[in-house]
Amino acid sequence: MKSLKFLVVLMIVAMLAVACGGAAEPAAAPVAPAPAATEVPAAVAPAAEAPAGSDISGEITVLTNRTDLVDTTFVEYAKKFNEKYPNVKVNFEAMTDYTGEVKIRMNTEDYGDVLLIPDEVNITQLPDFFAPLGTVDELGQKYNFVTEKALQGQVYGLPVTGNANGVLYNKAVFEAAGITELPNTPEAFLAALQLVKDKTDAIPYYTNYAAGWPLQWQSYLGSVSCDPDASNKMVQMDAPFAPGTPNYIIYKLMYDMVAQGLNETDPSTTDWESSKQMFADGEIATLPLGSWAIVQMEEKAADPSVVGYMPFPSNVDGKVCATAGGDYKIAINKNTESPEAARAWLDWFLDESNFAYDQGGIPPLKDGEYPPQLASFAELGVELVSANPAPAGEEGWFNQIDTEAEIGLNTPNLGQRIIDAARGNTDETFDDIMNDLNAKWTEARAGVVNQ
Amino acid sequence: MNISGEGSVTKVDSTKVVGRFRLGPRSTKGQRILIPILFLIVPLALLLVFTYLPVVNMVGYSFLKWDGFSKNREFVGLANYVEIFTRPELFRVFGVSIYYFVGSFVQMALALYFATILTFKIRGKNFFKGTLFFPYMINGVAIGFIFLYFFKPEGVLDILMNAVGLGEYTQLWLGNRDIINFSLAFVSVWRYMGLNFVLFLGAIQSIPSEIYEASDLDGAGRWQQFRYIILPSILPILGLSFILAIKGALSVFEIPYIMTGGANGSATFVIQTVDMAFKFQKVGLASAMAVVLLVIILVVTWVQRLIFKEEGTV
């Protein structure tokens, strides 16, 4: 009997411990599922100006992927927001595996009130999940990159910040290696890395193979082609990876860097978090990442001025370009119970929070201020290229062909396959891989185009 | 029953309910049926909701072409299954499972060895038991990260080898495609040997000690005791461990996924299934792959039960 009592006490204590531990998580406002009405709600109109701020009330849940900012910066944002809209309560929910979790929640109606659109949502599926925010013509006058999440003239998501795609480089390491001019062709870039390898102790190019996502280089398409319609043209081509195409140039550089031994000893054991510190300390010379990374590197560096940003080393008749695109797009859940409150937050976040500036990104507002991190691009005369939307009737084809063919242009798989071939772990040559991609693309394309 | 106290008399009549609320049957027979049912409701509910319901759903998904969240799901019948059996690369990953299967034999041999030794009187027995079982209690993700540092170039293993003078034999343990699976299987063995060890130890300790004394009197050595006393008694546990080993090798996922994400030739069937569902948005095909794996494991288990039944031990 005594042991039974002890067991019962132990169980109660255990359950209390679990219950108390659970309370530490950020409290999410219980968003009751919307009533089973099936009409599509009318476009959520922008909130009225400041005087009517206290008219808007409600409680909203904002989903975000910024687990690092949700308890600090975002709380500040909520306070400032409440100065203008005192009757709106804002709750945040941050998730490490943002797209994975939100994708699954989108099977229900409970996926927050304001959220970021996961990349896997095909453009044609946007009206199923998100409320329209306005027309392309109207919002296009105020915001950048409105066409990226727009369908048939309606905009469903606006960018919280924009990125330019280029290559981070450590200025001190480049100087020590004797590189005077920033390379603007792949061959010159390889030569520069070779100098880094010969004259310094730094790793010329850190693959971050284990993390995988830094190998997703498809976004350099605009940088290399200087063509805003490059992706749309790929949909019309049977062999978009043939020699001479922008894709061939992009991935060949990755292959050559590893084949020539200009990377770390063992790509399989790289670590993203420590690579940031290694870069800041001058142990890594280059990291091809989007401009969002500039701020993160500067935070790790003893002397932030050592962080440099150059465009992808490629040029078209002397013109150097960089793809510019929206980062995550903020959108409103179609099933939200507080559409005005949600719209108020969305507008405030884009217009007044300065999130993009603080993150060193291209501002969502057309007349917004560019942060100092991107000033170097202006100095170098880099032309920003943002991708045009797909022509009517072809929306979402690019992603459809990609996933159908299992090429994985938006997954780490292709980059890892190329690096495995380059370091000799597989028997494929670079051209083998490109031919295989062409074959898969052709086959998948036939299925998608003729549907 | 009367209780006489300080002038107060309380009479409790078991056939009337006076100020007492009684739930359910009053007879012991009724209670003997009701109480187990009440206890079983919770685990059965959990089993239903978190195991059987999802599996039924998954079988349903395997007949669809669906990306996991869109509102329209296309019924394609057996097309996913046909695709699995006509695409060789989807089955090739089972080759990786062979490494883990062989590893599990090593694991069982080691577990058996330690269990046998630690049955008899040894100094520090409890310390060794604790140390051998401890890895099993560590979270799989933590183990993955520990061994990433272990296998890094200039990591723990290389340092150890250098210290012992074997510096020139260091390899790229995870970078070299030929040995990456050995490294990962080693981690798996390290992790799960403790469980096998404890199972075998329990089985061996259930052998009454008089048998050992009798065999000592007959002049049996340690090896003979093992072969003729211990082994036959624990054959059922060995059989069970064998079945679990095969199932584990076929569906290995955690260790390679955490450490390499399945890259560089370390992808297993389950990793491939997960990639198919979440990277390529092919939930239908991935569900079909999961169903195929389930059927393979069921077939293997059934075959093993047949074999062991013939030997009359299960």
C-alpha cells in the first residue's frame, strides 16, 4: 500500500512538472475555427487612417519563423502597434520548422490570422488559403515585388523584406590574398579563390553541405542571365541546363570550386551556425548567400566593416546583375475572424515597423530607405533584376515541373549531388548531371504543359 | 457495521445509498470487469488516434496524387504502387539497410557477451550495467550531434587516433562514401546495444542458479555453460531481438537523418519517403512507399515466426 501511495504521488508530481513546463511556451490566442461559411470573403480593405485606429479591435495571432526575434523585437513592434491601435491584441507564434508546420496546419482553418506564405504553396493555390489584399495595379504603386504572390491581378502576399542575391566575402581575407579587383566572371572568381588558398589560411569557399539550403543556387538565375523572364523561358525550353545556359554557368561554378579543392576538407560535417562565426573571424573567405545574411555576419564580427557583399561573379556584356526578390510574403488567413485587425497589423508591419531596414533588406515600400548594407551594390553599379511573373495560364508551371521531375531546384538535393560528384564520391561528371536534369525536365515539362 | 464513539453511532447499510455516491457495479465480479476496461480506455484511445487512424489515412493517401495541403486531391488508383516497383532507384536504398542489419548482429553478439559476463560475480557489476545501458536513454538527436563532432576531421575520433599513434589511418569518416554507412551503423550499434543487453541480462538472470552449480559440479567451463545452459534458455528473446533487428534495419531513419540528412549515399528508405513527401510534395507516392515498407516488414515477421515455430521455441 505504501509503494502504491508513493507511486501515485510520483505520478502527480510528474504531471504537474509537465503542465508547468508547457506553460512556458508562448501562449497562442485560441483562434476558434471560422464558421462553416463557404463564400470567399471580400478583399480585406486596408485599415483607415490613424484617427480611426481605436475603432479596430480584435485579437490576432501572427505566425512567424523568427524564433530569434519573437520575444524581443516583435514584442517591441507590438507595443508600438498598440500605440496606434490600442484595441487590437497581438499574439505571436514562432516556429523553427516554419514551412513544415504551417503547411500541415493549412489543412485546417487554424493557421493564425496573419502569416508568412510558405514557399511550397503553388501560386494557383493562393486563393484557397489567403485573403486577397488588393489589385496588382493598385498595390504595385506602393510596394515592391507585388507580382510574386499574385494571381489573375489580385495580390495575396506582400514581401516583408527583399533580398538581393550575391556572395558574402571577407574583405580582410581578400586583401591578405592580394585580390584587388572583385571578380566578375567565374574564371576570375576561381583564380581569386586560388589566391586565397595559396596565400592565406582561410577556407576559400565553405559549402555548408550538411545544412543543405545554402546550396540552393537557383535564385542566381537572374544574376547570371540579367533577364527578368529567365524562369519563364525555362518553362518553354526542353534543355534549360545545356552548356551555355545560365543554369549551366551557375552550377558549374559550384562544381569547379569543389573539384579544384577550394572548399573545406569534409563537406559532410559542416555546421551553419559556426560558419557564421568562422566567416566573421576570417577563417572563411566567401559564402554565397542572400543579402539577409549580411546583418547576421556583421553581428558576429569584431569589426563589422570586414563583411563585404559582391554580386555573383558573372556578367552579360560587362553588365553585372543581381537577382532581387521578395523574402517571405506576409498574408492574411482567408478564414480569419478579425480581418480588419489583421489588415491593420499587416499594413503597419510593412509601412511603419522598419523591419526590412533593420534586417538589412530591400524595403517593401517603393519609396522606402535602402539600408547601408546594400549601398555597396549601388556603388558597384549592379543592376537589380526581379523576376517577372509567369504569363497568364502558365502560373505555377515552373514549380510543378520541378517537383514532378524531382530535380529539387528549391531543395538541397541538387547542390549536394553536384558536390558529391565534384569531390569524387560518385562517378558522375558535371555534364552527366546536367544531361540527366535536361532529360527529367523535358519529360516533366511535357506532362505539365499539356495538362 | 456499528461504530461506537463518543456517543455517536454510525450505521452503514450496504444496500442503501445514504449520503454516499456509488459509481458502477457493487459486486467484485462487476468491478473485475470494469476496472481493467477503464484502465485500458486511455491507452486504447491513444493507440487508435495516434497509430491506427493515421495508418488508415495513409493507406487512403497512397491512392492519391496530392501535395499535402491543397484542396484538390486526385485519385490515381494503384499508379503510385506501380511507380514504386518500376523505378529502381527507389528500391536501391534498401542496400543501405544491409549495413545496419549486419551492425545489429554485432550489436546482439556484444550484448550477449556483456550480459553473460555480468551475470556472474564481477566487481563493479552495477557500474558496468549502468554505463552500458546509458546510451539508450540519451535522446537520438543529441546522439546525432555528439557523433557529428566525433567524426569531424580533427574531431574527437581523429584526436584519439592521433594520441594512440594511429594518426595516419584517419579517414573522412562521413565524407568518404565507402565508409559513411559503416560510421553511421556504428552509431546505431552504440545506441541500441544497451537495450539488447538489458533484455538478455533479464532473460539470463531468470535461469535458476542451481543449474550453474550442478554444471560446476560436472566440471563445465564458462563457454560450455554458455552454450548448453544460457543459449537454449534465452532462445525466445534472441528470436524477438532478431525480428526487431530486421525491422530496425529496414526502417532506420533517425541517426542518418540527423547526422547527414541522407546525403552522400546514406539515405535509407524511410529518409527517401520523408523527402518524397516534404521536399517534392508527393504525399501520395510517399504514403505508398510507407505502405510497401509496412507490408515488407509484416512479411518478414511472418516468415520468421514460421521458422521459429518449426524449432518449437516461439
